[in-house]
Amino acid sequence: MKPTLTINLLPKAPTKKRPMKLGLALPSLKGLPIILGVVVGGAILLITLVAVVTAGAMQGQLTRLTKEWEALAPQRQSFTTLQQQQQQGEARVAKLAQVVEQRIVWSQRLNRLSEVLPNDLWLSHLVIDAPFHLTVHGSALERSTGEGMQAVSQFVAALQRDAVFTSLFDKITLQSVKTRAISQTEVIDFTIECVASQPVS
């Protein structure tokens, strides 16, 4: 009998593939939340302790500085008093210097008044309405007809030409004239107004 050779041309039926097993073993995650909780809790506790210690140190330093500041209260009060006295003294010196300067300036102006004052004419008083007005009150003898009035007019004109007064006052005018008699002598009382557009010191 001759030997036979049988060849199966049909593909083999597919078989299920088994998963490959790796040689590495993964750790168990069952205890991970507990470990994280312990770590976070420890960190929070550490931060809290640091904050408490820092706050205590700052409070102690603040208390010490407060006591030192309170201990300096008498010295601070003395310094404040001396500072106030110094300011008051400086203000008085400045005021005195201003008064002295004003007196010097006004003495120069009064000298100019006397220099341009005509004969038979005198000044009774001056009124300074700071800071813009100067009023000059005076009198003149009317020995002959028109003589006293002429002297008053000359006086006003002299003030209007004077460099000292025109540099200060923009308007110099004869404000009023009145006539009266003294022991059969006629006297003219006059008022001259000097007005400045800027404050006059």
C-alpha cells in the first residue's frame, strides 16, 4: 500500500491572545490618600506654628517699642514746647523787622511831605487805611484873598510831581476844602486823598 500525504489548505481557527505579563509589579494605591493627608496636615501644622511664633515675636517687639515711646513722652513734650517757642520767637522777630522797615519807609515819605509843604500850610494828621489809601489832613492861612487856596493847590501839585509818591500812589487828589475863622483870621482846612492800585507797605 502506498503512503499518502494529506495537506490542509484551510486556515487555522483564530485563538484568543493572552495578555502579556510584565515583569514590573505596580505598588498598591490603597494607602495613598492616608499618606497625602498626613503630609498636608503636617505642613499646615508647621505653617501654623511658624505664624504663631512670628506673631508672638512681633507682639513682643511692639510692646517693647510702645514702652520705649511712652518713656520718651516728657522729652517729646519738651521738644514740642521748645519748637513752639522758637516759632513764636521767629514770628515776633519777623513782625518786628517788618514794623521797623515800615517805619523807615514811612519816615521817608513823611520827610517828602514836609519838604514839599508850602509856607503858611501845616498838616494836622494822616490816616493810613491799609493797604490802598493815605489821607492827608491839613490847614492853610488865608491872609489875603485866594492865598491859602493857592498854597493848597501848590501842595497837591507838588505831591503829584514827586517821584516817591507817584511811585506808590496812582491817584493824588484834593478831596475836600472847608473855610473857618480863628480870631478874625480865615483858615482853610483841606483833605488830600492818595489812592494806590497795589497794597502799600
